[in-house]
Amino acid sequence: MRLSLTAPLLLAAPLFLAACAALTPPVAAPTPNPGRIDLLADRLTVHFTDGSRCSADIAAAPTGALPGCAVPMTYAVEIRRKIHVPAADGLIEPYAKVRLTRQSDGRVFDWVTPEGGDRHRPVNYGHQPG
């Protein structure tokens, strides 16, 4: 007699769980953060935590919006000291401050280049302006 009461409950449990899953709204993927940057004399490249990347021609515009980027961001590059080594513009990062601002929530990400000898920098989670 016990088996006959357990069987309907075992059949109903997966249906109940499937109904709950169908009613749960999907969770949006988190917005990727900039994970690192590469800065050369004429180009800023931003590498995001989801593997995507965007570049901007900073020789033409040291501030602006990253073009064609999946995560809409603005950038501002302040070159503090250029590299004065002939033919090294494409190899060595200039001394600079870089600020990225995510347009969706205003989160700000700051970098200073060059990174220096420590290749394991703390993660830049960004901050709210103000």
C-alpha cells in the first residue's frame, strides 16, 4: 500500500521542479569589466573580462567613446611622458593615466602605465565617481 502512495509523489516532483524553473526569470549575465589595457603611443586597447576587446586611436582623439565596443565606454588618456626611444613607439608603453567610464552605470576604471615589474596587479574593479 505504501508503494502506491509514493509513486504519484515521485512522478509529481519533477513536474513541480520543471514548473518552478519555467517561472524563474532568467538572470542576465554580468556586464564585463575591463580586465587590462595595452597603451602605445597611438593606440589604446581594452581587454574585457569576457575575452572581448576594443581599441581606439588616441593619436587622433585622446578622449572619446570606444568605437564598436559591446560594452559602451568612454576613455580619457593623459600622456604624462612620451617614450623618446627611436622606433620604440609601438613597443613600450608611455607614462600615462587612463580612465575608462562604463556608460551604463557610470563605473570608473583607472590605470597608470607602465605597469612596472609586478605582473600580478590587483584586479581593477572600478569605482563610482565622486
